[in-house]
Amino acid sequence: MRRFSSRSSDFLPTEYTNIKPFLPSLPPPPVDSDGYPVGPDVLAALFPSGMIQHEITLEPRVPIPVEVLDAYRVYRPSPLIRAVELERVLETPAHIYYKYEGMNPAGSHKSNTALPQAYFAAKDGITRITTETGAGQWGSALSQACSRFGLDLDVFMVRASFLQKPLRKTFINMHGGRVYASPSDRTKSGRSFLEKDSQHPGSLGIAISEAVEAVLSEQNSCYSLGSVSDAVCLHQSIIGQESILQMEEMGEYPTEIIGCTGGGSNFAGIAFPFMEKMLTGGKHIRFTAVEPTACPTLTEGKLRYDFGDASGLTPKYMMYTLGAGFIPPPIHAGGLRYHGMAPLVSHLVKLGIVNPIAYAQKKTLNAGKEFTRVEGILPAPESTHAVAAAIDSAVEARESGEKKIILFNLSGHGYLDLAAYENG
Amino acid sequence: MRRFSSRSSDFLPTEYTNIKPFLPSLPPPPVDSDGYPVGPDVLAALFPSGMIQHEITLEPRVPIPVEVLDAYRVYRPSPLIRAVELERVLETPAHIYYKYEGMNPAGSHKSNTALPQAYFAAKDGITRITTETGAGQWGSALSQACSRFGLDLDVFMVRASFLQKPLRKTFINMHGGRVYASPSDRTKSGRSFLEKDSQHPGSLGIAISEAVEAVLSEQNSCYSLGSVSDAVCLHQSIIGQESILQMEEMGEYPTEIIGCTGGGSNFAGIAFPFMEKMLTGGKHIRFTAVEPTACPTLTEGKLRYDFGDASGLTPKYMMYTLGAGFIPPPIHAGGLRYHGMAPLVSHLVKLGIVNPIAYAQKKTLNAGKEFTRVEGILPAPESTHAVAAAIDSAVEARESGEKKIILFNLSGHGYLDLAAYENG
């Protein structure tokens, strides 16, 4: 029985794949606070031109710039692994595969979009990127990408995570980035939240407000988003593209694809290339998006236009949302604590193509412990949501006898989250 | 300019290469406390039969068991990267390459020998491995390998590191291993050191004594060593073998090879396959072994027979040693705090083929920070010794104008050492 696909460089895609032209309908466009569709000019105040192109393109294939491809080569293709030991322990007839995105210098899938975003900024002559980060994976990945492309970086980090994971700041600082606990006194948005509560735990929505506000007041600076946007989902498509070739090499094809969802991009990355095949006549696949019960955007939120940030500085997006003012409790999976969801993922949930479920922290950390013990790979707390769903699905297969082929995205490693496992 | 070699699975070796048959002379054999050579029977009380074969073989090529090859495939071939940004910052004419062994589930080169050691134990029907660990990299790698091959694991961890890096214990526990701070009250050796000092910081020598003593009193149990031995150096030869093919692909050949040395195995791993070529008529290479000034085995120790452990339970080895009772200060590079050195590396220093140097902690951590900032990869404190030597050599080339091709081994990542960088 084969455990690992090869990591042939032939499997590294040279184009991103875009799900949009294959969808039965497109999500409604982002709008301004008066409800009018926003055009590329609004985006131009925040993003480099290359990113805007990636955000709005309807081309099915989008070339990956050679400079970005060169940077991908250090860690891509990422491994696709059959969880042989987990199958054995679960006594399941299901075959379980995982794509492991944690084995790269930043430790998660976030580098897949950090690298093109930094590249496009540098190409436009921008000298500084400003961003937010939740648990710190995005800030870490972007700090490496900025170091690679010679850019300064300012990171607004959700205060709850800033306090829980102080070494993320060390990591980002070592790569040349600056980190501010958010809400901070550096922006009007930040100060308004601090006035209400000087120890405010923060939220991704607030941190986005601060980053956007900072960019709008600066020269030669741009904003960078680690998830949610169509462009980010496009960049993450390399995960699914590699998986298609690697599953083919293993002689199997998934019947179910699982990913955790915070902003939606790692799930989109593994799911969309397979979804394109399904929507163009390929085999049926069940797509499962797993979120934390502490931030149940898809399972308890409403599909409506809402701001991407807490202070209403961004356009409004048609997405499942808990409300831009939602402050989630400080669970360990800080990367999943976003009030909204990628408009593309939201639209696919509405279309019934993606099935959302929500799990509690205790269950997912226990799944992470079990996975670590039997498979020898330590998942990030975010990724344990996908692990838990894969385990549940495989157990169900044991009971029903169904011959499932499960593929899930193990989006990052948990080296900086050992304390969460110790205390969680 | 090409930055990365491909990671073609064609580059994954199927045999270990053995430097011994190519040496002008062999190191003197291990002896018992009376000075008589010890035979395989003494080793048989401690090691699985497959390991003893690997320890004593004089065959130039030793097949890698298919079960081990299968386990290597998840992370090998490891990447070989040209440090283009570092070259630019140093304004050096030297080309600097590094082999990155940190991008695997355990985070260091230690998995290369943990996997065959666990495999050979399982093959002999052994159910438990006992070992020591310094900084915890070895214990982490072996815990994964034991999980993979269904074995129990007991780890005696040097108390200074146990206190400095508590999350290493969490990591090993999560993989099913048990961890004891050494000296412990579980063994006679441990108790004798605790009687002298109830807060004894421990040493690798003491932890080895405890592990060996525990194994000798148990059934179905074996001992496992993470460095030093000929067998471990043999397993690590896959690093150098891949590097030969990858450097060839990059169209270059090293003039200098650098590795950090604690027990000597990561250095041996990258150096020996190139050394074989040099000793059989290939181009001259300068081999540089870098150790900490806090534990200056090769630069200030004596070449003589000494015990591998602190209590005299192991055979005596002909090696550079600071004395089996040496207690190094608790520097962050815990993996380099061993009183002795691999007999093969010691012998090559004596022959003048390997050049040892020693660096202070402040210098190496600063080199690690610089490397992280410009190359975007966070090295383990041990590996920063090799980084610092590569930087010094490249700066020398800037001054002399020499066209050096430097290759160093980046033996592990520093995710669990961020506090060392923060405080060091």
C-alpha cells in the first residue's frame, strides 16, 4: 500500500485555476455603504494592480509569475500522504488522505498567497505592506514574503492572540516585520475600541480596520489580506491542483474533501480545482467546511452584505456573517475567528455545493492529539477541525460500510501551539 | 540565477554510503574498561541486530530497508537552496548553498536515523526504546519514529533543557513517548548525581548513563543513540548523497563544506559522501566542523579513549573528549553539549581532513537572526553555528577575492527556540 505521493516538480502548477467561470452563478459583487457596486478604483487605494487583476479576473487559468514560482519551489509541491495508521486505528474501510501544507518555512498554507502579494507590491514600487493577523500564521508567512521581496511590514495582531502566542511576534520581528497588538493607539479605529475597553481582546475585524486605515493614510503602502478575497482563493488553488495529480498517482479519486474554514481560503484551495472537475462533468464529491462552534459563521451566521472589518472602512461583501462587530471568544484556533467568510465559499454554501459543520474546541484538539500520536505530524489548532471531521466521516464509513475516499487539507503545523495542546 | 534544486524522487538514495572503506586508516575500535576491544556481543545487550550490522559494516554501500525508504519519502529529498539574498547582503563573490534538513515533521535531520533505528527494533520484536535527549530534537524525532513503528519510548532529557524547553516534553508526550528530567531518581546513575546536587542541570553523558542502565535492566527493550556512532553517521549519509546530485543539477561543486558538531552526525551526513569522492581522486574540499566555545570538544579536548557516558556504563571510544564528567553550561544549542565526538569525525580531525573551529553563542545567534531576516528560514540554535561559519567564510572570500562555493548543513528549524532568540 502506497503511503506517499511523489513530490515531482512536474506536479507544481504554472497557472492558478479560477473557479468563477465554472460556477452556475457568480456571487453578487462587493458594494459601498450605499449599496452601489464598487469598482477597481476603490480597490486601487488598497491593493497593488496585480492583486486587483487576480481579484476580478474571470479567466479560467491565470499564469503564476516566474518570480513567485521560483519562491514556491523551496516547499512545493507539498506532500500528499495516506493516513494509513489513522485508518488502522479507526478500523475504517475508508481511505484517508491529507495534503500537508505545514512543511514549509512559515509553517502553513499562507505562504501560497503571501508570496504573490509581496511580489505584486514590489512590482508596483510599493515599499511597505500593512496587514492584520489572528493567530499569527498569516503575519509569519507575510513577514517571510516581505523579507524575500525587500518590503517593510506592519502587522496588527489580534490582542488575544498577541498575548496567547508572544513568540509569533518574535518570529515576525526576526523576519523584519513590526507587530502591534490590536486594538492599538496607532489608528482612530483602534483608539475607539480602546476607549470602550483598555484591555479589549480585539478581533480580526478590528485588526482589518486598523490595517486599512493605516494604509489609507500612507504613501507607497498597500494592504494585504490573508484570506477571504477571491484573489487569495485563486492563489490557494495550487493546493488542489497538486492534489489532483498526486491522487491520480495514488490511483484514487476523493469522494469527500474537507477543510477548516476561518476566512475560507485553505478550504477553497484544496476544494475548488476538484469542484471545477465536478461542475464540468466529473465525479460527485462531498465538500465539507469545518468551523469552530465559537465562531459559527456558516452554520449560524446570515448570508447578507456586511463589512469586511469592524469599523466599516472596507466595501460590503455578500457573505455569511455573524456581524462585523462580533467578538469571538479567545479559542486556540485564532485563525478561524473571523466574523465573515469568503464570498466564494459563502456562495457555494448557498448553492448547496459546500456543506458546513461546526465543532467545539475540545473535540478538535483531541482529534489533533490522536492524529499526532498515530500519524506523527503535529497539526495547527485550526487544522485539527479538518482532522476531526475526517475522523468522524471515517467512523461513519465503518458503520455504514461505505467505501469513502476522504481527502483533507492539513493546513499548518502546530509547533507554536504546543501550549494550546498542553492546556487545552 | 537558480535558487533551488529540484526535489526529484530520483535524488532519494536507496543505499547509505559508508566512508570507512575509503579512509586511509580506520579509527581504533571501542574497548572495555580494561582496554580490550569489545565485540558485537557487548553491543547486542543494547542494540537491535540491524543496528549492530550498520555499526560494524565495512561495505561501501548499505541498502536502505524499503520500510525506511517509505518513511523517508514524506520529507526527502530535502531542499538544497542557494542563499542568494545572503550573498547579496554580504557582497561576497562566494556562492553559498545550504541543505535544509528542518523541513520535516520532527524539524531536524534526526529523523534520518530515528526511522531506521525504530524499524530495526520493531523487526527484532523489541517493544520499547529508551534514549536520552539534549535540546529535545532527538527525542522528538525518535518519538515520531516509535509512533510510526508501534514502539513505546522512554526519554531521559538533560534537566537544563527540560527546564528551558518544556514544550519539547509536550511534543514527545503527544507522540506517545515518556520524558524524564535527567538526572532522575529512576536509575542508580541518576540518583548518584542527584545526591551530589538535587538540582543537578544534567548532561548528555549522564542522560546516556541513565538510558543505558534502564535498558540493561529491562526485557524486550533497546537503547537508541541520536548521534556519535558509526551507524548514525551512516544513516545521515543520505544528506550528502542528495546534495551531490542537487549540486550537480545546480552546475556547481563545493569548495568548502560546513556543519555544526555536537556528537558529529549532521556534519558527517553532509560531509562524508563528498569526502569519499575527494579521497578517491575527486576535487579538494575544505571541511569545517563548528562547535560552541561552551563545549569545545574538538578544539580544546584531547583525543583519547573515554566513556560515552558519565557513569562508565558504555564502552570506551577513541574520540576527542572533554572528559566524561564534563558539565557544559546551559547554552541554547543544547544539541551541541556533548563531552565527546563521533569517533569517525575525531579520526578525520586527527588526519587533518576536517578542520574544527569554535564559536560563542552570541555570535551564532546573531548569525541566525541575520539569516532569518534575509533568507526567510529560522534555524535551530545548533544550526546557527554552521550559518556563522558560512558567513565568515563568505566575508573572507570578499576580502581575498577567492571564488568559493560554500555548502553548509542547516540541520533543523528553530520554531521551539524562539525564546532563545528573544532572550539570547
